[in-house]
Amino acid sequence: MNNFKKKKILIIRLSSIGDVVLTTALLRDILLSNPDIVIDFATYTENVDIVKHNPYLRQIIHFPKGSKKSDLKKFQLSLTNEKYDFIIDLQNNSISKFISQNYIANLSKIDKRRLFKLGLVWLKKGKGQSWHSIHDIYVKAARKFLDLSDSGKGLEFWLESDNLSEKYTPHNKVIHKKVKYNIAIAPGAYYKTKQWEPQYYVELLRKLNDITENIFILGGKSDSNVGSYISENFMNVINYCGELSLAESAEIINKSDLMISNDTGLMHIAASRQVPTIAIFGSTVREFGFEPFRVINRVVEIDLACRPCSHIGRNFCPLGHFRCMKEITPEYVYEETIKLINDDFE
């Protein structure tokens, strides 16, 4: 009789969309390197779509963002009852610390690199130098307990339509050069300093009109205004802002040949489906580790002494000029888009 019992681990990443998507390469590589374990994943309910169909997970446990402490206590007790062999906390904030506090001896936490971020924001120390992707930081936390090999593959956002028996591998997607392209754009962002000017998106789409079959505008409810502005000023678009779930947005992205996006979670979803991406960076810089991961991409940015002004973005420009976005012209993004299509599409 086989009494072998697999070890159970829990990975915690509560938010945000992009950060949760960025865990998916780690999930795969953990299972490929350690077939003798099972993985549970803890996140906010709002992000369940990202990992709902992920075949590397035993179960997803979740709670709504903003839950009361009494509800968090119940969640904590449920984790304790699971008797995990160890927990990898990729969030490392007050909430993740609270729910995992009964596992202190078997806990590994992500290094949030606070000194590095402060040095980059306030002293511009490390700007222009080599950097680690967030995936590298996740891997470092996991290696406290696990031996890990890098499969060299990218991110994954599994859709219900994917054939799990064939182990869908998005890194194998082939992009063909075409006469006309389906283009998705993500013109919103949580913070103002990460939002390229809406009128610039309109001007860009006009320039791209001759090579586009369909243009899809994607974003959440908070992006409805910018989506409406673009659709009112450029008619050849399908505006989905505020109408789709994350899974439905991923389906639209998967049908697209190209994504043009601000530095947002949808940018990482595009990477997870291997959709070539133009990423527009304003107040943030790639040195923070959030460049589109292992996908054909071009980061469009300009070099300013004031960049970065924040590691996550701001609701206003500290200097009042917002040059980091205003000086990225539609012509510049158009030229980079055409270069990507000509140089990287097969």
C-alpha cells in the first residue's frame, strides 16, 4: 500500500491584478521542479479569474478586499486547519502577515526591496542599470523551501476554452504578419501618472487605422470615462471598458494580435497570452521589475531626471508638468508600433 503523502504549500498574493498574473510562472516552475507537492493559492476574490483555471493549483482560497477583521480571523483559522508544510507570502503586508501568523516557523516572505525602491525614486540610484524582474524576486522567496529550475517560459492566464489535457503553453503562440491586425488597447490605469493622454490614444488610432481590423478598448469601471472619450472621438472601436470580467478581457486580448497599454494589469495579461505589447511607461520605470515578462514587447518611455517619481504611480505630477507622458507623442508610439510589427512578427 502506498502511504506517500504530498506536501502542501500555500502561496499568498492578494493584489493587484498584474502582481497576481506575475505569480503564474512561479506556480508552473514549482510544480515542474517539485512534483511531490500540491499548491493552494490565496488571493482577493476580485482576482480569482486570473488563476481559476490554472491546472497547477489544488484549490484557490479567497476573501473580498476590505473584509472585516473578524472575517479575516475566520480565514486565518481555516488556513491553520489546513496544516500546510510551509507558506510563501508574496504579498508581505499587514493582511498577509495576519492570516499567516500561525506559520511563522514555516513561512517565507517576499523581499519588498524597500531601500532599492526608495533609492530609485528619491536618489535615482540604479536607474539605467540592469534589474531583476518581479519573477526573480518571487523565485528567491520560494527557494527558501524549494529547489527550483527555470523553465524559461512566460506567464500564464488559463482560459476555460484552453485544452487542459494538452497543457496549453502560451509561450508557443506564433504571431503571423498580416495586412490588418486586431489591436487591443488599455488606456486606463489606477494612478493618473501612469495614464497616457486620452487624446494621444485617439491620434494614435487614427494613424493605425489603415492596418487595423478591429480595435478593442479594455479596462475596468474606473476606466469608463477614458473609454467613452476615445470611442466618441474615434468611431472605429469596440469599447468594453467597465463591461467585462477579467476572464472575458483575457479572451478579447487572446483574440488580438497586438496590445497597446499603459503600465497596468492588462499589460501583464497580454504577456500571459503571448500577445506582443507596446507598453507606455510614465512615472514608473522598468527597473522596478514590471516590464512585460518574456513576450515580444517595446517599452515606450522618455528619459527625464524626475523619473521615477513613485514605484507605483501617483494621482498627480509632483512637479506639475507631467512631461513623462505628455512628451511621449502619438507619432513616437506609432513608430514603435510599426517597428514591432515589422521586426518581430513572423
